[in-house]
Amino acid sequence: MQNVKLVRIEYWLEKPEVGVHFMGSSLHTNNQLRRAHCWFPCVDFGLQRCCYDLEFTVDSKYVAVSNGTLLCQVITKDDPSSKTYVYCVNIPVAAEFITLAVGPFEVLPDPHNGVVSHMCMPSNLSKLQCTVSFFHTVFSYYEEYLAATFPFGSYKQVFIDSETALSSTCVGASMSIFSSQLLYDERVIDQVISTRIKLANALAQQWFGIYITAETANDGWLLDGLAGFLTDCFIKRFLGNNEARYRRYKANEAVCKVDVDGATALSLSGAAAELYGTQAIGVLGKIRSWKAVAILQMLEKQMGPESFRKILQRIVHKAEDVIRASRTLSTKEFRHLANKIGNLERPFLKEFFPRWVESCGCPVLRMGLSYNKRRNMIELAVLRGCTSNMSSKSAPARGTVSGEFQAGDDGWPGMMSVRVYELDGMYDHPSLPMAGDTCQLLEIQCHSKLAARRIQRPKKGGKGDGSDDNGEVTAALDTRMGLESPLLWLRADPEMEYLAQIQIHQPVQMWISQLEKDKDVVAQLQAIATLCSFPRLSFSIVNALNSCLIDPKVFWRVRIESAFALAKTATEETDWDGLMHLIKFYKSRRFDPDIELPRPNDYHDFSEYFLLEVMM
């Protein structure tokens, strides 16, 4: 301690334009893109961390909310109209996570957890009570999942006026600042899901990103991914498995479309140098976060959920060790834990991280199948490509068209599973190697057998009921193929173990069977997307989509997708049948025939409400 010198800096701000923002009777900070040094002297670098003693003197009618533990509130005799708030951050954090909010806030202590406090403007207090009523459940769940208590002494959530907020969320050490647009009352259900997920994600970042930080800049993806992974665990636990799988499928789909150049390589040095850090914000930042979560979920699938949970618990417990000099996490250390605790083999990990983390591009698989009746076997042809035209170690290239099929990639580690649905049941075949030849032909043995039967051929010239063919020839051929084979439908990577684009070419009837009989929301979404993209639409496709729409047992987001698909199929080719189905469904739910006016909204069935909302 003899070599330590105390440096005192006196400073003031004149008309600050970034970092700190004034609006009316409130003030708040936003440290996005290293803006902390714009409002207080600091080393504004994520790898530099220290403890803080913070004092803020404000008018006595205002509340100053900042990081760490509130030690005291001081009112002096010399100036009774002002009040000083004293905070202490005794855990070293980066300057970018020092935040401040000042305003005439109403303080709402959490009735279930004394560590948590919620604050907002007086006019929003009733909304605040409704919005945060769930929060103690996610707080307790994270502590249970990580087998550790909250790392900071307190946690504060501040909701500021939406007119002053630069973004919907600003995360700091032991506190988060949100826009008041996230607040809702008991009469509003539209934004309940999105608000809860944002609050849960901000809390997850307290553990991964603020308390535990990246060892180097190239390890930032890992902390971002772990916070997103923890948020997905909350979604699955409290919002349901269907909601979690739906969101993951949509996120993976978006990543595959955008992952075409070096800007999406998560830890490749210099890959995104020309972006000067902006790849971490906006749409590209969201894509990178989704990709990081998807990579961690792939590892979880390989080692099992319980082993992955033990890794996260080990990381947190190691950070709590007072003897340890810093609470950092590196990709190298995480890879070691995946081998030691997750029991993943070193050769697999040695190939996995460079291919998925240090490079860009996702697999693109095009598949076509045929049934060999004599051998009772499925012949599956697979052509593998990549969404990026870059090699795994090349410099960034611009101008690649999103979704363009690129052959000649280096491949990916592991085997992809192919799931076959037959008359006698469902069978998984982990038989598709993701490396090696880009063109492969797989032979998959069927377990079901068909008894010999005589196929009734349609009469020439028309149908038995006298109706026109109207393009139903394709459906007739599909039905005939289904009668000649025990195969009902086929799926590749049904558990989403890979971040990949998969295009399967199978008959229309198989897609209809997948939509009607497969209970997995991802299978239903894939079937809907494929059916409405067929160049020749048939009435069987329209009827299948309508059956999905009107079935209350189907997940509501899938029903919404089928409604949009019906709108796409509404053409002269189908006699506008899709539009008629949509109108009929809407009138059956919302139209009162007695008074010939729409019925008032019914909030008892949330899924039905969301479905009718998108149809308006």
C-alpha cells in the first residue's frame, strides 16, 4: 500500500450531449458504447474494474438511484432543501456499469424479496405494481438454478418516462433502467410476455456480464450467451416449452439469414474491425446474441441439461471465491469445463469452437427422398452448403447475398439426427455426418411394413362426385405415394441440435400429415412455411391450414402463422378459399348475429385474443 497514491479530480459538466441526459424533472445515464467517461472521470474500458463510493446531492423532493448498497441519506442543517444519497459498490465492476437515475420516483419495495426495489414516476405506480408482481419468481428461480445468492447486496429497477429513455433497457451493476413503455396494467395483456422477458434478461446479465466478466474482448460472446441462455431457461420454466421452442426456432432462422460475413464471427480477432464495436448494438448485436445462445444450447444438447447446469454453478461458485483475484471467464476455461464436467471429448471441442465461434456461416442442407419398396428402405440424398462464402479462417468479405447456397465448406463436427415417422411409430437415426463430402446418399431402413393392397386408380376424366380436378392431381399422387410406403413424414434435426437451414423435399401429403399429426411447434411451423410456398396450391393445403387455425389445442403462435399462410394462399387458383376461411373464423368469434355488430373483447382466453388481434 506504500506505492498507492490518491488522485483527486474536480470536474463539472457543461451542456452534456451524451452519457447523461436531462429531461424535465428527471436525469438518467446511458453508458452504451463507452459513454461513461462522458459524465465522470474513469478508465472507460470493460477489462478495467474497481470498487466505487458514490455520493449524489439532489433536491430533497427527488430520489437518486445508483449502484451498490445505499448506505445512508444525509440532510444537512446548512441546506435542508437538499439531500445526499451515499452508495457503496464493494464489488469491482467496469465503469460502463455505473449508472444513475434521478427523479421524483415512487419507491415500491418488493413484498416477496427484501433485496429488490422497484421505482417509477408517481403516475405509473399502479402499472408498476402489476408489472413487477411476477419478478420474485424469476429472482428465486435464478438463485435456485445457479445454487447461489444474488451477487450484489441489492437490486433496483427504475422505470423512467419513455420520452427520456434512449433505449428500452439500460443495465448497470445491481440496477437496471427501463422505459416506462414496458409498464402495463391488468387491462393490458399485449406486452406481458415481452416485458417479462426483458426484465428477466436484465437480471441474468447481473450474473453474467457484470458480476462475472469476459477475460478478453474475444470472450464477450460467452457472457452474452450465458445471460441469454439463463433467460431462455426462465422462458421455458414460466412461459412454457412451446414458447421457448418457438422463440428459439425464429431466432435460429434469423441468424442463418444474417450469418454471412465476418461481422457475425463471435470471437475472431479483427473480423469486425471495420465496424468499430457497433456490431454489438442494434440488429446485428441481437443476431450475435442469438447466435451465442444457440451455440451454448448446442453444447447443452451434447452434454445434457444437468451437466450444463453444473458448469454454470461451478463458474458462479468460483467467482464467489474471495481468494480469486478477478471474476473473469474465458472461452478456453469454458471449453475445459465442457470437457471435465460435461464429458465432451477433446477432439470434438477442438473442432467445435473454431468452427462455430471463430468463424461465420451456418450449414445449409437440401434433402430429397425416395422409398425403395423392394428393400423397404428410404434413400435420402443430402447436399450440404454454407450461408457464407468465407472459409473458416478467412478475412471478412462483404456483399454475400443472405441465404445464398454456398458449397465447398469445411463441414461441422458431429452427426445430425434424422427422425422418420412411420405407420408403426417414430424412429431416430443419428446417421447424417456434418463433415466430409458435401453430397451424400443415406439409406435408412424402415421398421414398418405394408400388407399388399390393391390401389384404386382414379377414373379418367373427372372425380366420382362430379367436381372438377382444380389442380388436385398433385394431392392424388401424394396420397398414392403414401399408400405405397409406410413413411408418413420425415424431419431432420428435430431437437434443433444444430444452427442450420434445412430444406426437405417431400410430397405435399407428408407436409400435411406433419402439420396435422406432429405435436411439436417447430414441426408445425416448418410444415406451414413449406405448404404456403408451394408453387401450385391445392385445396388440401388450404383445408389443412384452416384446420390448424380453428383447432384450440394448437399453440396460439402456430395458429397465427397458419392465419398468415391462409392469407398468402388466397388467390384465384384456390377461388380465394383462404380468405373465406379467415372471414368465417373471425365472424364466428367476434360477430354477434343478433345485433349485427362486433362483440367486445374477451380477455379470458389469451391465445384466442392474440389470434384475433393479428387478424384485425
